[in-house]
Amino acid sequence: MSQRNNDLYVAPSPIHGTGVFCTRFITEGEIIEICPVLVLPKKELDWIKQSVLYDYYFIWGKEDDSLAIILGYGSIYNHSYDPNAEYYPDHESGTLSYYAFKDIPPGEEIFVNYNGDPTDQAKVWFEKGAVQKDN
């Protein structure tokens, strides 16, 4: 069963588990979603590592001194080294905004590069041989 939110919906992904898809054509540069952020102190990382949240948290803060759970669909977007979207944190407003990096046709899954930079080809933490993301 899919969950819908305006022009976005969550459904089974052919890449990994579930993913975020669009119902309409989204043009390059268009805002896809602005997600509120739940900020946690970095001292809670040990607790997060023992929970399902480990696969969903972001390093947060201007000095990377906090953790964040991204609300909305923000923690559900899947990773790709050829993404069609990118994200930008706004630490002052406590949001993470997703923008189309390329045109995205209806029904296409929306991908971001988990490295933050859509062109960064460094291995991400869950790939064999990668450095752990909290190091």
C-alpha cells in the first residue's frame, strides 16, 4: 500500500525497500519537499546505533555537532551516484530542502546522493570498504 502527500508518494522501490516517487513532472531546480528536522544531541548516537533510526539519521549542525531525524519523506529518499535530486540543510530554520537536480518525470523514483554533493562518487557508509558515517 502506498502513502500519498500532494505530488509525492512512498511505494516499494526496485532499488531498496521503499522509496519516494512523484505523481507529476518535476522540473530541474524545482523544490520537491521542505522537511522539518528533529534535532538530537550527538551524545544520543549510541542509542540511535541500537535502534532502527541508525539507517535514517543525518549528521546535523553548522559544526556537525548534532544529529537529525528528517521528517516528511526526507529520510526515505534512496541513494544513487546518478541522482535526480539534491538536498540543502537550513540550520537556522531547522529544515532540509530537496530540489530537483534533473527533470523528473511522473512515476520516477526520486534519488539523492547520500554524500550531500550530487557529483560525489565516494563510497557511502553502507558499502563494503567505506568508512563508517559516524567516524
